Amino acid sequence: MSALASSSSDLQKARFEHALRLGDDALILAQRLGETCGHAPTLELDLSFANVGLDLLGQATLLLGVAGEIEGQGRDADALAYQRDVLAFRNCVLVEQPNGDFARLIARQFLFSSWQLALFQKMEALPDERLSAIAAKAVKEVTYHERLAASWMARLGDGTEESHKRLVDGLAWSFRFVEELFEVDATIAPLVAAGEAVDVSKLRPEWDARVAQVFAEAKVARPKPMRVVMHGRTGRHGEHLGHILSELQFLQRAYPGATW
Amino acid sequence: MSAAERAVGPVDPVVTRILEVLSVVPDPEIPAVSLADLGILRGVEKNPAGDYQAVLTPTYSGCPATKAIQDSVRAALDAHGLTRIGIRSRLSPPWTTDWITDEGREKLRAYGISPPERGVGQPSLRAESPVSCPRCDSTSTEEISRFGSTPCKSMWRCLSCLEPFEHFKCH
């Protein structure tokens, strides 16, 4: 295989991986939020989480649709969502974390939405018009997700002794998984070099500043960064993703090809 | 509809006919207004091969009514013998509540839904401009829930007449 052919097929593979990562993040977090339906602390929050999940599910459908188009093997968003096993998922491990209590859920949502917002704002300038259009659409939605989570960060952190403690615990749980969000690995690097993917490592200063501002409002200290062995972007997930998929994919596993 | 007409030239009778048929198709969730009133119907286009396409846009990425909307458009076209018209979804530029027509806003108000304010909608938790009660016009109102029966509406209560009402959020 010539160097040129190899490089062009690497790039094509990277485009597929890129769209999968974006789509899987949205899909898995949507599924996690769906679990809260009927279980949130108040009716208003129940509606909010369900609708944030709905926004993410819509984004996942669009992004996985693009991934399927790039791959060109006839797989659509449904095929990618329902017919892949754990090792083929590319979501970051942060989004597959169990909801835990309300404070942990809010911590995860804030860390993810603040990152996703910074990412989508930059994605609006990507040359692939499908991705830039999805990002431009989603920025309006994620802006609200981030504000909802940030406002609850402040209310919990600056609330009672118990709510403060729970938020600190929730952040300690979730913060272990943020490093992955800012990593440009070997798979995606050629795409970043070609200007076809956002260099997520460069989102760090803006994200750090936003997080510091909200942590200050919430009167919580920034947890120490930590590296974990899991790496969702290359399919090395924790134990939780398999359980999510057993529910998400139940119907298609039990009744392959079922439609209504 | 002027934007749509600009896109294909002013005097294509087929486009005019399609727009005429589609202009009265109601929104499946808020039947008091049409898809055209809401700005969900972006227009009708003719591609170089001579095929016509009705172009739609979703309000939110995950709007559950997207499929129902496409089905109602298809049903309306079929009912008027307009076959072989394509239906496509276009995301860019993203839909905004500013595309809701003045007539659409009035219909929403008459239906009991407070229409969105003009100006590019910025979602926010606090400090939004006052929302007026669709029944008594009072601006002494408060938000009860950020989401209502659909993702695009929030739930409010009027502090003057005490009636609850829905508000079509700025987006």
C-alpha cells in the first residue's frame, strides 16, 4: 500500500471515528438522562432532564447519521446505535457513569455540557457542512443544558451542609474522567492537522476558566486531575456501558430487525 | 413565503401551488398554527433536474414531532395530487423563533400560548424579558417550569388573573 493511499484511508477512518465519538457521547448521556424520567427530585427537573436528554438524542441521531454516511457501508443512525457492542462504542467514559444521586448527576452534566458547548461553538467553523450545521443547531440547546447544570451547581454547593457535601462527592466522582475530553489521540490527530476536527486540547483554557467561575459560585474546590485506565475513545470502557447497552439495545437484540 | 419564492424565481406555478397547499398544514402539536406560520416550512425548491422539494427544518434537534410533520406534509401533497415532490430537512441556518410570522404570533396568543418575544432567542434561566399573559395581558407573571407539554414551550402562571398558561420560548 502506498503512503498516499494509507494516509487517505487513515483520514477516512478518522472522519468516521470523529463522528462516532460525537454521536456516542450524545447517545449515551441521553440514555442516562432517560433513566431519571419519573425519578427526579421535582416535576420541573424531571421535565428538564427528559428534555435535555431529548435534545441529546436528537443530536445523536444526526451525528450518527453522518457517521454512517461517511462509513458508506449502509449503516444508519439506528444500525450504529443498536447493532454495535461495547468495544465499538466511542463515547467518553464520563457520560457512561451511573447517575448516582442528584448532585453527582448535576456535576456530570455541568462538566460535560460546558465542554460540549465550547466544542460545538468551534465546530461551527468546520469544513464538513453536515457537522457544522448540527453544531450550530445544538449550540442553542447546549447553552441551556450548561446553564441549568451551572445554576444547580451553585444552589447545591452554596446550599446546606448536606447538599455541599454531596456536590463535592459528585465532583470527585466525575472529575476523574475529564482528561479524556481534551485529548487528541493518534486516531484523531490527522483530522485535527487537516482542519477537519476541533483541536480539543485548545478548549482547555476556556473550559478551565468557566469551571473555575462556577466552582467559585458553588464554593467548592477544584478536584485534582487524575488519569484512569479506561479510555472510551478507543473502546476501553468501564463496566457500566455494557449495562446501558443491554437496556438500550434490548429490543433489537431480542427481536433483530423489529420495526413498528 | 417570499424567501421561498426568491429561491426559485417569482413565477413557477408549481411552486406557488405547493406553497398554497402547504401553507394551511397545521403543526401536529399546536394545531392552531400552521407549519408556515412557525417558519418550519423553509420553502419549496426546484433542483437542476427539475424536481421539486419542500424544505422543512426542525425546531429542536430532538423534536419528536419531526416525523409527524413530514407525514402531514406528505399527506397534504398526496391529497392534492402533488406527487413526486421531495421532502427534505435542512438544519442550517438553525431555526429561530424569529421566523414565526406576526400572524402566527397572533394565532398562538388567541390559542392561549404566549408567543416568543422578537430578537434572537437566547435561552436563559433568569433575567428574561417579561412574558405577558395571553388572557389578560398582564406582565406580572412567573415561570413555573422551563419545559411544558413540548420542548419548545415553558409553563407560566399569571399573578394577576391567576391562570396558568404556556409560553413559546425564545430560541
